[in-house]
Amino acid sequence: MITKNILSTTSVRLWRTFFLLAIAWTILMIALGYIDNRRFNNTSLEIATASAKETFNRDLVYRRWASQHGGVYVPETDSTPPNPYLSHISERDITTPSGKKLTLVNPAYMTRQVHELGANQYGLRGHITSLNPLRPINEPDRWEKDVLQSFDQGVTEVISFDTIGSEVFLRYMRPMMTEQGCLKCHAFQGYQAGDVRGGISVSFPWSPMEKRIQSHLVFTFLMYGSIWLIGLFGIWASWSRIKMQITRRLKAEESLLINEKKSAEEILERNNQLIKINAEKDKFLSIVTHDLRSPFNAFLGLTQVLVERLPSMKPEEIEKIAFSMQRSATNLYRLLEELLEWSRIQRGVAGFNPDFFLLRPKITESISMIQELADKKEIGIYSEIPTEIMVYADVHMLETVIRNLVSNAIKFTRKGGKITIKANETSNQGITISITDTGIGLNNELLSKLFELGEETGRRGTDGEATTGLGLIICKEFIEKHGGKIWAESEEGKGSTFKFTLPGEGRGT
């Protein structure tokens, strides 16, 4: 009955945890996919805009060149007949000494012909126009007329989407200023140098770019959809394994209670073991459902801000949110790492491979992996390990213990503090290693519960760093695996010292 009730409660909590993680993972993938696709769309628009501006600038350059030279003479052809709108110019048409007839092509005439070639070959449309054109063909369309009128109000350029016929174009237009060379053809209309003569519009066909955007949307969906499925499977597999382990353990313990003698002392002992198992289970579920939820909620909140406000956010705001997301993800990763390590210990699959090695290099290597955490808080880490000290230990386990204890010291030490690591040989050929900080310290109540799994010892660091207390439990398991012991000495407000023992040279087990 005990196992049935516990399993029922545990199953409900595990299901809730699974759905929470699945929903969080789904929202994360949707947010990342949205951001990726939005960035591609913005880049496509920037490319099209740059192409339109480049075309305009090129048109303006060769038009200015023609204006500076008063136009150019070209042979008369069916496609380039004499311009009737230049009939007031006495030398519109000339004949070379060899008898070849040439006609004057002014900048506007030249620009129009170039635009016709560009439209036929590349689909990129250009149009020279004004509110008072010489030629009817240069009359502005609806969009151009609105833009030209806005130039009179001081607008310097306009870019927007518009439909020409049945096709969508990205249209760009800037005003043309009357220059001295323009007066040869347009002085009779009353223009003076510096007046807004009209404008050149460039229309970029959007359908090719739209096809690229649609193709990228399909690619984004497939890529993030695949990542989402893989991640969802990983969450489900981990959830199934945890549930199976808890179920087996509870059934095994209840079976022991039923099959053993029922003397009062034995029943009390088995009950104590079951209470300990339940405490371990409750601690684990508490971490999964509570401590794991906090960094996930922080991460989801930040993705929500990005989804809602990304189009209007400044680069420095995006950078600030990205930094916060990175910090939340780091906290989440460290918590999952501790959970996996603890799970390996409980399942008895944590390998134990001790060997002799010099202590100081391993301490230095372990510190280097978390040095960045200390640098951010300007905390100095000083190693006073004698170079000749050797220990007999499992390298992986020792490095895990060092990283956990030093990380804790960093969390609970204020900016500008100090951490010192020492080691000395004891009288029974063992080694005692100590890690001392100048942090906020511990009161007696917390000090007595530090290495007990069922106790609430987690608290925030001096910069709000998250902690669960599970790291110290892992340290205790690893040190006891070596036949050593671990303890803490502290006074509130005056820092803490964590000490543990290991076999020294000649003390292999």
C-alpha cells in the first residue's frame, strides 16, 4: 500500500515535469525558428534595398555625366529618332563631314532608353519622371506622383512595396536636382539650378526574392522541427528512465520490509531506510519540478520578450537579453549536470578507478575550468599546494569535488574576495585538503545540514546565483568512496572552510 501511494504521487509529479519540459522545449524551438526566419527576411529586404539604391546611383552618375557634356550625339535610327522635345535647340541635328546624320540625346532620353534595356534583360524597372514632364511617357504613375509630392515637403527618399500590373515590386525613388547642365533643355520651363526637377524611380521585382524567402521558411521548419523531435525524444527517454528507477527502488524496498522478520527493531530500521529513500526521491523531484523550473521560466520569459518586441528592439537591448538567456542556459546546464552525476551514483554506475598522481597539477587544471566565474566577480584564487604531494584517488571524482567546492566558494563570496586552497600530510600518511573563502559564511543550523540529502540548504549566491545543495551531496559520496571524510568549518559573516581527506602516497586501497 505504501509503495502504491508513493508511486501514484510520484507518477503525477513526473508527468507534470515531462509536460513542462516538453512545452518549454517546444516554445524555445518556435522562438529560435521565428528569430532565424525573421533575420533572413530582413537580410533579403536589405539586399533588395541595396540593389535598388545601387541602380539609382548608377543611373544618376551617367545622367550627371551626360548633363555635364550637354548630352551626346548618336546616329539617327528607328529606335533613336530625333527628339521632338528638343526642337528648340538649334544644333539638335548635325551632319558629320562624311555625311552621317547625328541627333542629340539629352540625359533624360538616354536614361529612358537604358531603363528599357534593363527591364527587357533583368526585369529591373527604372523610370525618369516629374510632375511637369516634357514627354507624356515620363508622366508619373500613382505611386510616383505621391512620392514626387512628398519631395516638395522635404522628403529625401522613399522605399516601399507596390503592385505594378499583377506583380509586386520593391520601389525606390529619390529626387533629381536641377543642375547647370539641365538648363540647356529645361530652362524654358522656368527651372533654376538647385530646384527639384523630378525623380528617378527604381522598381525591383519581388517574386524571385519571395521564392528564396519561402524556400528558407521550409528549410527552417524542417531543421528546427528535426531538432525539436530529437530533443522531445531525449526528454521522454530521460523521464522514462527516471520513472523506472524510482519504481524499481520503491518496490524493492517494500519487498525487503515484507520478507524480513517483523521484530520491532527490524521494522524500525526498514522504515528508516524507506524514509531515506523517500527523502532522496522527494529531493530529486523537488529539484526537477522546482529548481529546474526557475531557469526554464527565466529562459521562456526572455524568448517571449524577443518574440513580442524584436522588430522594435535596439541592438544593445537584444545583446542584454541574449546575455541573460546565456546565463539562464548555463544555470540550467549545471543543474542537469549535477542531476546526472547524482543519478549515476545512485544507480551504482559511477566508475571508481584510483591511481597515484601529483596533486598540484590536478588542482590547477580544475580551477582553470571555472576561473571565468571568479574573474567576473574579481575573486582571487590562490593555490598553496606543495609540489611534491601525491595522492591516491580517482582523477575524475577529485576534479568534480574541487570544482564543486570552489564554485560554491565563488557563489558565496562577494566581489573582490579571496579563495585559498591548501593541502598537508596528516600523521597517518593521509592528505587533508582545505578550501577557504572570505565569503558570507554559514550559521550553525545550516552547517549541521550541509551534507544531508533531505535537508533544505540551497540558497542564493551573493550575485543571485542559483544552488540546490546537491553538489555537496555528490562531494560527500565521492570522498567516502575513497575512504575519506568531508566537513565544513564556518562562522556567519566571516567566511567558510571546507576540508576533506584522501589517501596519500603508499595508502592505496
